[in-house]
Amino acid sequence: MDFYKVIENRKTVRDFEQAAISKETFERIISAALKAPTNDHMRDWHYIIIQDKRVIAKLLDIIPKGISDEDMDALIKDWNLSDSLQQECYRNAVPKQYRMLFDASAIIIPLLKQKVDLLHPDNISHLNGFASIWCSIENIFLAATAEGYACNLRVPLGNEAEYARGVLDFPNDYFMPCFIGIGKPQENAPIIKQKNIDIKERIHWDKF
Ligand SMILES: Cc1cc2nc3c(=O)[nH]c(=O)nc-3n(C[C@H](O)[C@H](O)[C@H](O)COP(=O)(O)O)c2cc1C
């Protein structure tokens, strides 16, 4: 697929049909992940790919299975989500946090070596490792798109990441930035329209 077509086609998908993804496909996707730019040239990243539904059920047990209409309305208000497309996005996404991962063909857990206290960095460069793993995550999304699949992601809330460590047994010095669900989009999977942005308003030539 043409590179810009891959960029256009990549959209967050939270509704999957049942489909198996081959080991070779995962290997190509993770190989792309491992080509992302990295702050220290080391790419000390690992990826746990979980397809076993029993492990997935255990891993996701801690994630809320839905949200009431009243709580959804309160969330929109509390988080000051005034933009209509943004509201549409949250109204679609929040109730699906469990199902978008459970119904995926697999969950990928990226891991980065945690060298400094991410939550209390001394300076911006202490966040370089965290920034690098997000470059790797974007490569996963783009490679999955090029392979005809789609992804979603959830940033762990509360103690979801520590709970995942217990279920998946990853070492204490590795940090999990997110859950990634990967799968084949349902034919009518809702895709929330991206906001139209006029590039002329966002590019600044020589001076802001
Ligand atoms: C840092 C980051 C955190 C995100 N957290 C979540 C999340 O916890 N749950 C979720 O469903 N989507 C999450 N998303 C996905 C966004 O909702 C999605 O990328 C955004 O609405 C734009 O839609 P698009 O990816 O289809 O262009 C996150 C995306 C990023 C980059």
C-alpha cells in the first residue's frame, strides 16, 4: 500500500470481527515496531502478543465493562468536552474499552525498559524512552493498516498496568504504556471522523 494511503487508512477501530492473524504477520508488524526512532539507539523494547482468550479474559478483568448513560453524560461535562466530534469520539469509545480489546484477534503489550522514574522526571530528556516507545507504537498501527488490519489502544488507568504485570509476568524494570487491540474491522465498524484541519493554519513558514 502506498505510504500516504496507509496514513489515510489508519483509524482507531473498536469493533472487530473474528479473524486469526498469522505469526508471520505479527513478525512483520513487530519488525516495523522495532525500526522506530529511539532515544538511545538501543530499542530496549519487548512486545507481548496475547491470543489465548483465557489470558485475555484475566488481563482485562480489571477494565470496566461499560458505563451508564448518566455517567457518560457526567464524564462529557466534567472533562469539558465541548467539541461535537470529540464528544462523538468519547461516546463511542468509553463504553467499548473492554470489548474493543476482548474482541480483538490479539492484544499487544509494548514494553520499554524503565531507567528513570517516569512519573517524576528531572528534565524533559528523562521522558525520551517513553517518547520513543510511542514512535514504535505508531509503527505498529501503520504496519497493521498496511496488512489490512486495524488497532485501538487503551492507556492503563489506576493499577491496570501493575495488574497486567502480575498476569503477564513481565519484569519490574519494564513499563507498559498501553494495551493495543489488533484485528479485522467489522464491515460497518464506526469510524469517528477526524477533525478537518486546514494545514495553512498549522504550518508557519520561518516564523509563528
Ligand atoms: C496517547 C493516546 C492515548 C489514547 N488513549 C485511548 C484510550 O485510553 N482509549 C481509547 O479507546 N482510545 C485511546 N486513544 C485513541 C484515540 O481516541 C484516537 O486516536 C483519537 O480519537 C483519534 O482517532 P483516530 O485514531 O481514528 O484518528 C488514545 C490515543 C493516544 C495517542
